[in-house]
Amino acid sequence: MSFSIKKQGEIVVVDVEGQLIVGNRQELKQKVLDELERGEKKFLIDFAQTGYIDSSGLGVLVSLSKKIREQGGELRLANLNDDLRTLFELTKLDTLFQISDTRERALSSF
């Protein structure tokens, strides 16, 4: 499991590799919050390399979304596989997040 953060223009892109679960969710949260504290406002989390997100992983995404919005920023998601897309639909989180099929679409949606 690893997270990599890159800047593409004004957008902070976080690539999640592996699973987003109880054991690593805090690491993701801290990395994003660190960027937010540096004044970043636009975030894209790319799940192209992610196969599984547990309930604590979903919780951290909701928490980050709220925090980023409170500071006037935006959080978008990209590249959810079919299972993850279904999970977001079942939990109604697809209504909270703007989700794109590709990184390019997500980047152009800001």
C-alpha cells in the first residue's frame, strides 16, 4: 500500500496503490491535510491502482471532503473500478463526491 502525491498545475493528485483500509487510512488523511495546510485547494484522488476500500477508508474520504470544503477547496475522485463504483452507489457516496472515469476528465472538471 502506498500513496504518491504529485502536483498537476494547481491540482494535488494523490495516487492510491493497493487497498484503502483501517491500517493506512490515517496516512492518506495526513498527507492530504498537510497539503491543505500549505494552502492547496484542489485535490484529486486517483484509485486506478486500488482494488478495495473498507468502511474506515470511506469514512476518511468523507472526513477529508468535509474538511476541504470547509476551507473553500474541492475534492474529486477518479478511476473507481466496477466494485468500488458499486460501493459508492450503494452507500450513496456517489452523490457526495464528483467521480470521473479518467484522470484527464477529473482534472478538466476543476
